[in-house]
Amino acid sequence: MLRQVTHCPSYSLVLTRRCANRCGYCGFPISGPDSPPPLRVVRCHLRQAAQLGATQVELIAGEGIANDSAIVETVCHYGFDSYQSYLTEILQMIEATDRRSHLFSLLNIGPLSLAELRMMRPYMCAMRMMLESADPSLQFRDAHIGSPSKAPVRRLEAILACGRAGVPLTTGIIVGIGDGRESRLKAFDIIARAHQRYGHIQAVRVQMFHPIAGTPMGNRPAVGDDEFVETVALARRHFGPTMAIQVSADEHPHLIGPLLDAGVSDLGDIPVRRKSDRKVSPDSLVALAEAEARRRGLRFARRFPVLPTHCDARWYPGGFPTRIPLARTLMAKHV
């Protein structure tokens, strides 16, 4: 039986919605800011994240944009010679903030080369990059047509690069984008083999497709709750008791209990700011999740962007291990 279920109080910072991909289920490229913000704006966000009690700052951006002329022009205007240098500076800002508060970084910007990963590694805690699917036929269907970096082979290369760079990675699948049970099992096999090589997969995330109006898949139905819960149970059976199986409690507040019963051990990022499309406030969501966990005899615990299995000197770069005790003390003030 699971002894603990974790979650991470998170502040999401979208750097740009510009993206080289055109996934049929994603509204990312069709709304929101195109240009990365200047550092003074980033600093304001970091102050707000700390004031709200976040543990994690998730940096979000579209994929494959490092050589996009508009991105390059913007970051050069800010005084950087590349998009990677701009990102590295922001990671350093978060690391410096950590010395005074309790913020740690999670990078969610798609595949990076080994050289890019090594450049950012001293300041980056962890990454999230979904495999999404192991079905190559999705490259010719609405889900991933026009999205070259979503090809399973390329996705696996990026997952392995994280392993070679020693970056703790959360990866997983999206359920309902044209996949089936066999392709889900194949995806779990791919993730398991990558983890066997490098030990860097800190959590397997099972995410549900939600139709977004205005996208090519906007009229497709989401999978049913029962199928989603069964996929989570499938992941738990496949990976055994030690791997963290993650879902987003924020997306499924009504399913927290059944998902815990199915084997979920991490409820993902709980936002410290209420999202406009969510019916449950962050405080109510935490209270609900804690109640469901305690009902099952589970300890409900806050965590860092790096999960407990990877929370040691091997996986935390630089001086992060020495700062963890201070961060835990500061985190306790917000419990």
C-alpha cells in the first residue's frame, strides 16, 4: 500500500506561446503572448510566486523556437546572444531567489539537445516533457500532423538526452488523442527502458486529453473517467510500487479518490493562483486531496520539483542539496 501521496505548490510562468508544432489538441499557439518577457517582468513573477507560497516555478514555452527569428530578435534586444542564454539567466534568477525563499525551477519547453541541457543543468532542478504517445501513425492524423518534435523516435531521443545529462524528468502519455491500450502499453515500455538506462525518470504522468474550442480536435470527446482511471491502474501495474505515478489533481478534483485507489502517488502541481477555467480554488483542492489521502491512510506531503526519489546530491546540481533544509523550513510556514 502507498504510504505517501505528494503534490507541489506551483506557479506557472508562460514565457511564450510561439511554437513550431501544431498539435491538433493544443490551443497554445493560437492565444496569448508571443514574445518572451523582459527580465524585470520575470522578477515580478518570482516575487509573486514566493509571496503566494509556491515551491516550484514552472517555466513554460512552445517547442522548437530557439532559432525562430522573432524569438532571436527579442532576446538579442534584451542583451542575450541566444534563447538558451536567456533561459539560463532566468534559471539562475530562480536559483538566486531560492537562497532567500523556497523557489525551485521546472522547465517545460520541449526537447533540448544534450549541449543545451548541459548548459542549463547547473541551475535547473528538473524537466517535464511528455512522450505523449508511442503511436507513429499520429504524425499523419490530427493529433500530431505538422508537429515534427512529437514523433515517438524524436521524443525518445530527447528523453534519453535528459538521462545522459542527469536531469530528473517527468514524462508520460496523453490519453485520448487517438491512442489505444496497446499503444499506451508500448509507451510505458519505452519509458521503462529509458529509466533502466539512466534512472532519471522521476515520475510517469498520465494526462487526459481535453478538447479545446478552435483546435482541429475541439469537437472530439474526451475519454471517460473509467477509462482514464483504468489507464492509471495500468501504469501502476506496469511500473510496480516504486515509480511515482502522477496525475493533475487540478484537472480531476472529482476523481482524486478513485485515482488514489488506482495507484496514483503524486497529484502533480497544485497552482497557487486560481485558474479561470477551474471550478475549485487551490485551497479547496488541497483540502480535498488531503482528506482523500487521509481517508486511505496516506500521508499528504508537499514536495520539490524533484521528487523524493531524486532529492539527493546526485540529482540536485550545484549547491541545491545544502539549500533543501532551509527551503523545507520556509515551506512549513505555508502549510
